[in-house]
Amino acid sequence: MKINWGTSIVIAFGLFMAFILFFVFKVQSNPEYDNELVVEDYYKHDARFQEEMQKIQSAEDLTVKPKIEAFEKGIKITFPSQFNPKNIKGKVSLYRPSNQKLDFEIPISLSDSTLLIPENKLVGGRWDITLNWEYEGKEFQFKEVLYLQ
């Protein structure tokens, strides 16, 4: 049987589509390739965007900003000395872009102006850290990316 060039092109397209579909099904059925959303409730999160921008602007307006540092015992977060540590309420969110299972939040509970996140909760790599806190009725948000060894 003789195959002309038109039939060859159709066969080539068919094989290429089968090749692509094979990998699509393989990735979708394998739990190792986890394709989750960054934020679970994306639309709810987007609706509060203006509030988030106001919190970020409040933090940017501070003369002394919070300081986030990595050291051998973990991560140290130092709040500005102008705040009374006992009146700071909020949470610290640690987001790991490569693995959602490593994400966690810590409530802010201070006796002095520093908060320590112990190294046993952390693995090396990139961490997106978000501080959300309230002080005397005003809300603040501060974000920073930190790379741990």
C-alpha cells in the first residue's frame, strides 16, 4: 500500500496529539505532580485586595520597618521599638512556593520586640513571609522573601 503526503501529514499530526495527550494524562493522574492553586479562595482573596494594599501602605509609612533575619536557630522577626510589644496582635504566615504542605502560620505573641520561629519548623529554600499585625486599631502588613540554607 502506498501512502501519499496528505496521509503522512495526518498520521504525523495524530501521533503528535497522542504524544501530547499521553503526557497530559500522566501528569494529571500522578499525585507527584501537584498542580494546586496558590490561594484556595482566589476570588475572595482578590476582593480584599484594596484592604491589603492599605495595610501594606501603612507598613511602608513606618519610619522603622520590621526586620526579618535568618540565623542558625531559625528566623528572627524584630518589630520596631516604637510599638509596645504587648499591644501587637496578629499572625506570621510562612508560605513555601514549592510545597503547600510546608506552609504554616504562627500567632504573634510577644514579650519583647522579637519573635523567633525555630529552625525545626523550617527547611532550606525560599520562604515568602507575610506579617499581618494590628496595633492600636491600625492594621499593617509586611512581606519579605527569605532564602534559608
